[in-house]
Amino acid sequence: MEDVINIINELEVNREQKNISKESIEFIKIICKVTNANNVLEIGTFNGYSALILSKLPMLPGLMRSL
């Protein structure tokens, strides 16, 4: 999965429409940790970058859903 995330990060450099910012991802990760979230529902996705990142959180045992 790290390879996929690295490829997305490389492609992000020249993209006009950006993925979610790294700061926003870190903020969402903090919220998940503080609230002891064990499920995440992402509504709307661009290329799945945030879903990939959030699915790697240890407290989310594969329960990342994206619509």
C-alpha cells in the first residue's frame, strides 16, 4: 500500500485539482484517535487518497467505507 501512496504523492506535484491536504489528513487522523473511531465513512472521493491513508489507521480494522 505504501507504493500506491507514494505514486499518488508523485502524481500530486503537477495536478491542477489537488488531493486533500496533508494537514487535513493529520487533523482527521487526530479526530479518529481522540474519539476512538472504529469506522470511517467518506462521502465523495477524488482518487481514494484519503481512504487509503485512513484505512491504515490501527484502530480501523478494515472498516473504511467510501461513497
